[in-house]
Amino acid sequence: MDQLTKMEEITAWLSANGPDIAIQIGIALAIFFVGKIIARILANVVQGAMRRARTDELLVGFIGNITYAILLIAVVLAAVDSLGVNVTSLLAILGAAGLAVGLALKDSLANFAAGVMIIIFRPFKVGDWIEAAGASGTVDQIGLFATMLHSGDNQRIMVPNDSIINGNIVNTNALPTRRIDLIFGISYDDDIARAKEIIRAVLDADERILDDPAPVVRVGELADSSVNLQVRPWVKTEDYWGTRTDLLEIVKIRFDEAGISIPFPQQDVHYREVKAAS
């Protein structure tokens, strides 16, 4: 009898409230599906606007996904609220869970924030040679949490974005031209004017060296063992290393042909004979 009574009560309750519950569920499902479609449309609109502004594709995809996720959460909460569930309590639980996750992943979030800043401000791009966070190499990939480099001897280097953004970044490819700084030491017995003439002839013969700014050849220092000549030509950035190494070799050959020596550090020791007292 008790079971029969309970079944009758449940049946009576469903008969009385079933239509209302069905309507609420229908409204919640409608809110969810329609809201999901609207969220996707709005996310696509945001991505389209960012692409028209020529924003980095990695950031476009990320912001689009974040926008969609936030809108979808709002849609879910609206659907749940239409069922009569206390959304305020749910938001409090989600907030506490989010805070706990944030504290646990604070280092990862710092790298993520730094990755977003790198993508927005673009201190470097894929293919640039950079020096950052104690590492140097060519940029292979800019991720949201780390940047991938490969060194000159082809080693893979993963650098956390937070370390990059909080230190100095040297980008050798950022500007179209670079200055080559060279020092050639000649003997104090050599002709300075002749040495400068040889260097200028080498510079004039190299088509990679730019006329503007004009190259500089001057005495930079009277060192202990040599007269040091500063040589500062300008080249296109992509010609830097090839031109630098060629100049070192060709100037050395021309100096040898002209009999101009490049001295190595040395010391002259003078002995003085001291006669013992008689």
C-alpha cells in the first residue's frame, strides 16, 4: 500500500507539474542551442575584425576561442537559470574553483600573459635571430607559453615567455641595415695613412657595403702593442656575417702584401746590470 501510495503521489505530481517542467526544459534547450549559435557567430565576427586589423593568426585563433568559451558559459548559465536553479551559488562555486586553479597555475598564467604580449607587440617574429633570457638563436615558433629557438649549432631551445618579456630582447633582424665594427691593429712602425688607404680600397671594392651611411676608418686607440684602427662600414642586415668575415680575411691578405704587420701583444723586458759594491 505504501508503495502504491507513493506511485500515485508521483503520478499526480507529474500530471500537475509535468507540462511546466517540459516547457522549462524546452526553453532551456532553446536558450542553449540558439545561444550557442549566436556565440559562434559573435566569435567569428571578433576573429574577422582582428584579421582585418592584420593581427597575428595565433592571437586571432586564441581570442576567438576565448570569446566563444566566455559566451558559451553565459549561455549555459542563462539556460540553467531558466530551469530555476540558483545561479548565484553556482557562480560562487565556479569562482572559488577558478581561484584555486589560478593559484596552482600562476607560473603558467604568467607565461601565457607574456605570450599574448609578445604576439601583440611583436618584438620579434619567426625567422629572427634574437638574444633573450640568456639564450640566443633563430625563432622557430612563438607559442602562448614558450618560444622555440634553434641555436647556431642547431640545438633546440625552449624559452618561457615570462623570462623573455621580463628581460632585454636583442633582435638582430629587426632593422634593415647593420653596422660592422672591426678593429685592425698595426705596428707603431707602420704607415698609418697607407694602412687606412688599403682598408678603404677593400671597402670600396665590396658592393655589399653601403655608401650611406658612409664607412668610417680612423685611429681608435694607441694600444700597448699596436695602433688600433676602427673600421665601421654599414651593410644590409642579411649581408652582415658574410661581409664581416670576408673583410677580416681580405684586409689581412692586403696588409701582408703591403708589408704592414698586425702585431700580437708583447712586452719588452730591459735588463740593467748592477755592479756589486766592492
